[in-house]
Amino acid sequence: MSELPTSVPPARTLAALVDTATVVGLGTSTREATETFRLVEETTHELIRRGFRVVALLDNQRVGERYDRYVRGEDIDLDVALRQAWGPWRTVEMRDALVRLRRHNERHPNDRVHVVAVDGRRTLPADYDRVVALLASAEPATVARIGAIFDVIRTAHDNGEHVQRLHGTHPGVPFVDLARTARDLAARLPDSPERDEALPLIAAIVDFHARALGAGYDAEAEERAAAERLLDHQRVTGDRVVLWEGSAHVAAHGATMLGAHLRAALGSDYAAVHVTFGHGSIPGRDIPYPVGSSLDAVLLQGGGTRVVDLRTAVAEDLADRPGRPWRTRLISGLYQADHDGEHYYELPSLAGSFDALAFIPTVTPIHPLPG
């Protein structure tokens, strides 16, 4: 198992391990740490130097279209676009990364990098405001009720209902039921061109909440569809793709998640990378040292930043153990530091899940976008 030479930047080493692939999934154990995000960004630019031309995200496709227009040099308000993104992507670091891609394209106008988003949901936070604006001239009391409902359910774009339930901030009524109430109220308003424009937007809002985690979310179907969107884009353009996501999504084992579908379609042309860490802080929480039997604890004992090629000879401390899966910590919106031992994800084997891994001993909080 080859490891990071001390004189070579980790991003360069990591990129060199996977640069023969068609699609590289760079998965992180948390989206809320500066160092893990920066390593993904730096690795991406190393891969761009090696011929990769697309950055893919598991986010709203309409947001992805705005990002792509921005990095291609169009007059797009980036902060406005970021505020339409899924909550974890609304960070200063993400803004900086998109600015950097735009500058890259300015230097290479005939060989640009593109951004695509491959999630199936297309409702944006701004759609709720659009509906209220369209209905503004209708019955004031009804429109006010619709607006009040939207003020509650649009928070799912910041933190999903499952996260709100954990933290005790959920109002109790499923958001899809509230969305349907808003739809029914709008349907009873007098006919008008504005109402006819608003109703499809509300239908999409209902669908968004109907397919949320804890409601009608079908992980296998959603992840398969996202993989097909990514593969379709790659087949049409011929461009090689870097995918930014959480480690559970990019892992190549199993048959459910995005990475598993990519491995089934591409074989060794899909490379999966796990970027993890030892301990530190994320916004609002301190992350303790990992539990002793975990992959993260073993890596921390090794000392320092590590980059490991999991496809070569196995190092003693990371040897795959027949019948004994590895556990690695994943930090999601449901993470509770005082129950740290409950937030570990089981890998059937290291080499079966990832082609390479990168480890950072200590992390610091990512910076949410102001406002």
C-alpha cells in the first residue's frame, strides 16, 4: 500500500493515484470542515491539470446550471445562486472554489471546466417567494396562509425534516401535508394567469417534500437516477468528471448508492476516494477522537497526513480483515458528539469500497455564507 511522500503535496499525490479514471468520486466524511473541503478542491485542480473538465455535485440541477454559467464567465450573482443550494454547500469555501474555477476558465477560454448538478429535485427556495408574488393580488387572507406555510416548510432546504426532528425544531406536521394544504388553498383561488403559473410551482414543492428523507425518499432510485445523469453527461461530452460528495455516496461497494452504480457501469474507470480525519471542530460542535477500533483511529495513530493507495500491497495497519469490516466515522446533520460511537459507517472492506484514501489529523470549522 503506497503512501504519501513527505515532500509531495497530498492533493498531487492523491490525484496521481486516480488520474487514469473517467470519473473520480472525492468523498468526504464531513462537509463541515475546511481542511477536507480544501483537499477535495486542491485535488480537483490537480485533476484538471491532468485533463478532467467537469465538476459534478449531488445538488439541485437548476443551481448547477447557475454555477456553470458563473464559472463560464456569465454575469451571475454567485451569492444569490449559493443561497439556492442545499444547506451544506452554502459556504465561503464553496464560493471561493467557484471563483477559482471562473478564474481558471478566464485563463483557458478554449478549454473550460464545467459544473453540473445531478440531483433529481428541482425546487429552489426562491420558488416559494415566486408563488407568493404571483398570488399577491388574490385573496389576502388565503395568500397570507400560503406564505405562512411556506415560511415553515422552506426550512427543509436548510436542514431536512429528519434533522429538525432530531433537534426538536420540527413543528410536528409532515411538510408534505403542509405543502398539500398550500396547494389546495391556491387551487381554490379565482382563475387567473398568475394562479395558473403558480400551481405548477406548488406541485413541484409538494413533490419535493413528498420525496424527502423520512417521507417518500427512495435512496436506491434517487442515487441510480443521479448516476445515470452523470453518466449521460459524460457520454455526451466525453469529458472526465470529478464528483464531490459524501463518502457514503461515492463508495463503490454494494448496489444502492451513487458510487456503486458508477462502479457497476464503469468498472475500474470509476475511482472512489475517502477523505477523512481524526478530530477537531465543525460549526457549533467539537469532534472527539475516534473510537479505538475504527479506521479513523488507526490512521490517527499513524501520525500526520496520509494518502494511501488501497489497490496496491496492503500495509499492516490497514490490512483488510476477512469477515471483519472496517468502520469509519461520517458526520451528517444528525451527528451528536455525545453519541459519537453511533455515527460510524460500515465498510465491507477498504479496497472494495475505495481505491484511495486521504487522512487529515485535525480539522477546523467550515465558514457558512454570511447572511
